[in-house]
Amino acid sequence: MRSGGVRGSNFSIGGEQAEADPLLMEAFYESDDYRTVSSKEDPRCFVIARTGSGKSALLQRLEEENPEHVVRVAPEDLSLSYITNLGVMRYLDELEVSLDPLFIALWKHVLLVELIRHRYKVDSYVAKMNFLSSLRDKIKRDPGKRHALDYLEEFQDRFWVEADERVREITEKFEEKINKEAKGTLKVSGNAAATATATIGGGLADTFSTETRRELTDRFQRVVNETQMARLNKMLKVLDEDILDSRQNFTYVVIDDLDRDWVDEKIANALIRCLFRAVLDLQRVRNLKVIVALRTNIFENLDFGHRTGGQEEKFRSLSLHMRWGPAELRDLVSSRLRIASAKQGAPSNSISDVLPRRNTTRGDAFDYMLARTLMRPRDIIAFVNETFAISSGSERISWEDIKNAEDSYSYKRLLALRDEWKMSYPDIDRVFAAFNGAVVPMSREEFTRRLDDAALLLADPYFRGNEWLDYITSSMWNNPGGSWAEWYGRLASLLYNIGFIGCTTGRQSTVRYVRTFPEFAERVSNLEATVGFTIHPAFQAALDVRLDGLRHS
């Protein structure tokens, strides 16, 4: 590094992802969101955020600050993909049997046992017997609690095995019950093909008549409902009054990484919905806070309103939607810059000391960079790092450095947007490509022409997004008399909601983006009133977008 300079050519202000960020703990920015999540009094426990917003960093910080009071439950350790791939689950789902009672009981069981293992260090048969003996003595005057404790006895020497083994054991027992019920039920149905199959498998449900399906659904639903486990619910009272019985024993349970690929998305969504419902029940335990982190797009796809009997408002009231303001991101970057500089023996600087001075044409350099992000830590860290890499170690970055860095940064952000949404919308990057070379703001006519080009991807045999694009453009083909919003509204809303486009409703009005106007595209009247469509500045360089006929500036 040059003497007296701020950085060398390999200088950075940290990694873009929490798991690969060397400055995560030293330069952690304690936002209002962090204070809300870590608060023992604030009930908000569902952390909803887009990728790159810092939710994983927030949870890692919570663990760092409360090492003896955080239990992390990793979804990959729970055999959840095993459950979603189980033939019996898919079979019951085809019959429209609600699996919610089973899944809620499963989550409660996993969380209860993990909390007991953590609180009493139960890692052997002897430790388990000591714990049970001590707890039995404590609750000996309460028959209901004594009966509840019998629930734990059923697991005998398997109590302390890893969580995924316990999940498999419960699921296998449930599968046995269903198969046992099926043998009798299927014989009654008189269906020869079904009777020949002793074990339930996917696809069989389609062969039954309506009457037989109804009979099967009723019988299997009774089996599922039996998993409500009254003793398990009683154990929550024991957990509250006798296990986590003081503020000294306050415990956080952290569940992150629920956005991994699943075998069956529908059953996976049911599992996550039921986790939310189990967490609602666990709120009665006063010295416990279960924190669930979930990506925004997955939260919106959970369909709470239709599946949870009107509990959607409760879930939303307990949700914290992580959002960052310009001042917070400036502070975060400056803090990281100071710490990273100090590590290289350089003077401690704020970001304004190393960026070019305010320009009458372009304005403030940091504001310029921030406008080319989706207002997330990952974006601005990536842009700043890219700029440092371009700038040849000079003491102050130039506007030319920023412009040169923007090309590479923008291309990577477009790839990141694709990666964020490709699970729900395969090949969505090919829709982005339909806007290559656009001049913004686009008139409604120009925007429509490019949406038409995107819709024609359905005719491409190599396009992998037929299912979602066909659904989202169906009105174009099936409703010849439809309005513009009916034809194009769904696709326009999608592009707006993921942050790809912004909308202008009048000649003098500012561009609206989803971060500051999250509900804008949900109203047909807003889409009909939009007169200008703009590609978000984060992606303009990558798509060679031009402003007023000039290259992006």
C-alpha cells in the first residue's frame, strides 16, 4: 500500500455475504432492526428481507453477543427435504388432506427438545435421566404436567440423538399409521389396483372416484389430526413455568436458511407456514424468543390468507421487514472503511474523504453510487469494493473510477437479481434481456413492445420459464378485449416488485421504486396512470440502457 494512502489495489471494506465477511463482527452496524430483533420485550420475530439485506449478519451478531443463550436450528439438519420428498406426503396432499397438524407438532417437538438439550446439556442417557428426575420432582404436585412429561419418556435412549434422526423417527411412525389405515381403507374401496399396493405412493390418488377420494380424505385426516399431541402442548406450559422459568434462562432460537431449494415447493411452503404457527403458540413462553429469517419472495408465496384460518394479520404484525436508509448505509460504509484502513495502517477515513468531491452535474458521489443499489448493504459494499479495485491505489477515487467500476458492478448485480428470483421464475434473465438498449424513461408504447418481446419467449423451446410466464401473460392470449393492465399488469407488477423497473405517473413526478412504494404495483389504477417506465439504475450499465438518447450517466 502506498505510504499515507488509504488502500492498496486489493483493498476492500469486507465481503458481500455474511459467511465470507472478515469484517462482520468488528464493523457490525447496530441498526434499529438489530435492536428490535434482539429485544426481549419486542414480540416481532419474523425477519423478512431480500437477499443481501443483512439478515444473516444480524443473526450471527445475536449469537456472538449471546453465546450461551442462542440455539440455532439449521433446516438442513432437520431432514426437511426428506419429508417433502416422501411419497406419503405427496399422496395425502393430492387428496387435499391438511398436513398442518402433523407439521405444527413436528416443529413444536423439534424446538422443545432442542431447548431442553441446550438448557440442561442433555447429551447422554445419564444426563437425560438426571434431567427427568429433577424436573419430575419439581412438578410432582401437578398431575397434568406429570402426564405431559411422559411424552419425553417415549423417546427413551433416542432423546439426545441429532434432530434429523428424531424428525425421521416421528415421520416414519406417521407413515406407518397412514399405511396401516390405507390397507383397510383401500380394501373397502374395492379398487383392485389400489388394494395391491401395501405402501402409499405418489400418483395413486388420481385413480379414485370422487366418493372414494372423499372417504379416503376423511379417514386420513383423522389420522393426521391425532398428531395434535395434547401432551406436547402441555409440555409448552412446563417449558414456560419450570424450564425457562427465569429471565436468567432467557433463550433465543434462531432459524435461518429456509430459502434453500426444495424437492416439493408446495409441501415446503406448508412446512414453513406451520413453523410460523408453531412460533405463534410458543410466544406464550415468556423467556423465549424464536426468530425466523425468511426471504421476502418466499414469505409472500406462503399464502397465509387462504391456509391459516385468518391468522395472516397476526403473522404480519409479528414481522420485521428489514429496510435500510441512506444515512444508515453511509454510516455502515464509513465504519467499515475506517476499520479496514486501520488494519492496513492507513489513516482512518470516512467514505466522503476518499470519494470525489461533489460535482454540480452528478452531485454527491456516494449518493450517486447509492442510487445504483437496491438500498442493501450487499449492493453498496460490492460497488465500493469494485471502485477500489479499479482505482490504482490513489488517495482519492475519481469519477472516472466510479464510472469504470459501474460496468462490472452493474453486470454482477443483474446476475444477482437473476439468482435471487430464478427459483420462482426460471430464466427470468431472458426477460431482463428484452430491455437491452432501451432509452429511459420508456413510454407506455415502448415498454409494451418490450413486454411483448418477453412474452414471445413462450415460443422458444429452450426457454425454461414457460410455466410462470404462461400464467403471468395468460390474459394476453385469452382475453382479447382486456385493458392494458389486464394484459400486461401481472408482468409489469413482477418487474416492479423485484426492483427491476420504476414507474412515473406524471411528467414532473419522481420515479417510484418498490423500496419506497412497496404497494404501488398492486393497484390497477396506479399501473394505468403510469406514463413512464425506467430500468433501475443498478442494471442500466449492464443492459446498455440510455438516458435521453445518451449512454447511462
